[in-house]
Amino acid sequence: MIIGVPKEIKDHESRVGLVPGGVHALVEAGHKPLVERSAGLGSAILDQEYEEAGAELAASAAEVWQRSEMVVKVKEPQPSEYPFLRQGLVLFTYLHLVPLPELTQTLLDRKVTAIGYETIQEADGSLPLLTPMSEVAGRMSIQVGAQYLERTYGGRGILLGGVPGVPAAEVLILGGGTVGLNAAKMAVGTGARVTIVDKSMPKMRFLDDIFGNQISTLYSNYLNIAEAVRTADLVIGGVLIAGAAAPRLLTRKMVGTMKKGSVFVDVSIDQGGCAETVHATTHTDPVFEVDGVIHYCVTNMPAAVPRTSTFALTNATFPYVFKLAGDRLERALENSPPLARGVNTYRGFVTHPGVAESQGRPLRALASVM
């Protein structure tokens, strides 16, 4: 199989879909990786490393898209890449289609089989290809929040951990999943006072067991969240429903009660965000204010640390790339239920329930159209 790796073009996106180790394994198995020149430079991977691993270097993105049977990316196709989408192509990348109806329609019109990293789901409900980037984004959320709490960046001028004689900052984390857990690790490490909100009692018991009295847990309901955000200096949005729109836990009214110069980092913005006041931002223009509250809503946070993120991501994605290349599409989907659950569009049909429901589109079971 010819497996294409184009250079990412989303704002400040410096990750890459395959690393030289993966290229070498694919070549050994008889496949033909085709990598766009300079695709890995943002992650400090040289073209020479890809060539030495056995990849063919392509002079342009157009060549990669046109020649490849499967394209492996990091982020969803950007509008300038839409013309490259075509019938029969397998696209394997983060899709996050919920807030992107135009891209969804293009994938349907072009009859592309689009498999989203974020919707590949194991039998136990885990999301193995979302987890590594959620770990990165969760940890980054505290770094970002600490920066924007500085007065230089428009914040209240608060140090997360405080100092002797001065209280530490109040950090509120919405969601106790992978993002929340990793945000809590970082926040606790700074000495901040941390509260995690979730609706799962088993999850809260788990968090209480591992953090002990270093955090507080709070059951998720409107009144509890409304009270907690009033006193918070930094709020992290880390809620997720796989493949579907994130629930809007933070209302416009709640934001209006927050301290001026406090910060809200919405990691769930890829799925539409968990506050009524959010809209997607970029690394070039990352923040905006609502009622004096700084909102950071960058949709590709891990791109800020591409070397770490690329290797963490490809460690998780490569086994699925290898399976798709070796078994070919239909056989791979038949043999791997997690892969099948990851299919968002298949030859003109929406096959993922979350995408269909959020966009009001008809849903077709994958088994019925394969």
C-alpha cells in the first residue's frame, strides 16, 4: 500500500503523522511510505531520517494526496486540502467533525472513508488514540493557565502555588478523565488548591484515592459548578463524550460571576467546547475575553510541543496504521471492532452516531454499507 504523510498546514501545527521508526516497519512489510518534504521538521525530524528509513520524499502535498491509497495525518483536512479528497481514499487522522459540518459534507460528497483517531474505541470504552494527546493537553492546560494568570498577559497577577503567607490559586477542573487527571497532576505539583468536578462516583473515589487530601472532588450539577466557578482563578474544561458535542457545563451567567482576570482553558473545544461563551482559537490568536475572563480555546494545543506530541501520538496510532495497511480496509474493519467504531464516514454515508446526531444527519450502520 502507498501510505501518504503530508505536511500539516493548520495554524502552528508542527506534528507529523508518521515517524521514521514507523516508516521503517512499513517498508519492511512491503509498503511504500510517501512523505512530503519537510513534513517532520516541526517535530525536529529531518528528511534524511525518513529517507534512511526507506520513505520516498514527495515534492508537494498534491503529489502525496494524489498518489496515496491511505493518508495518515494529525489534524483534520483544512479547506485548501478539500480538493485533494477523492473517492476510494482512506483518511486516518483526528477529525473532530462535530463542529465541522462543511468538512463532513465534503467527505460525504467525495465518498472518502474517514477514520477518526478520537473515535477509535476499545470494548471497555477507552479511547486509545485520544489518550496520549489528552495527557499532553491536560498537562499543558495548567502551564497555559499559569501564563495567562500573569498580569503581563491580562490575568489577575496570581502565582498558582502562592508563597508563604499568601494563598495559592484556586484551580477548578471540569471532568475527571484523562485531561482532568493530568491537569490535576500538574496543578497539585505547583501547590495550587485543586477541585475536580465529575458525575461519576467511581471516578471521584479513584481520584480521591490517588491524590488524597491534595485535591477536593465535587459532584457535577448546576449549583455546585456555579458556586465553584465564582471563587476559581483558573478553570479547565476537560469533559468529553466520544465523537459527540461536549456538554455545555459552564453557562454565560456563570462566566459573568467569575473573577475579573481569571482564566478559562477549554481543552474540549475540539468537540465544540464545554462553555456557552467559547469559540475556537488558534496558536496565532489564542485568547479572547468575555466579562473580563480570559478564554483560551486553541483546538490543537499539543502542537505547541510537537516533538513530545508526535512521538506520543504515533506510539499509539502506528499499530492501527500497520493493520490498515496490511489487512486493507474492509478486512481490517471486520477484524478490528475498535477500528470499525472509529469510522466516521464511509463511501458517502455517516457511520458514527455522535457525528450523525450532532449534525442532524442520517446514520447508517457500517456493517450495512460495507
